[in-house]
Amino acid sequence: MNSLFRKSAIAVAIGIGSASLVACGSMSQRDKNTAIGAGIGGVAGSVLTGGSTTGTVGGAVVGGVIGNQIDRDRDHKR
């Protein structure tokens, strides 16, 4: 039952996160990538560490940095 609850909570968090990003139309593409990366990283960190706060925060930080850097090369070429 705990596994079902965890999967449901993750699905709800992803859905809410996706819906909130749609509402942020004034964000640049880089800002959106950062937010998406942080969300995905946080969920991944939580899952990989069994729900540890440190793992969740660490995953969010790493995911945010990766998301921020995704279009960096494209921004410099313009």
C-alpha cells in the first residue's frame, strides 16, 4: 500500500507541477527548463533515496542546474 501511495503522490506532484508551468507564460525558455529540471530532479532524488529530504533537495538542485544549462549553447549562438 505504501508503494501505491508513493506512486500516486508522485503522479499528483508531476501533474500540479506541469499545470503550474503552463500558468507561467512570461517565463523565458531557460527559466522553464530550470523549473522542469528541478521538479524532475527532486522527484528522482526522492525515489532513489527512499524519500530522504537530502536526496530530494539534492536532486532538485542538480536537475535545476542541468535544466538551466540545456539551451546555453543555443543562447550563445544567437
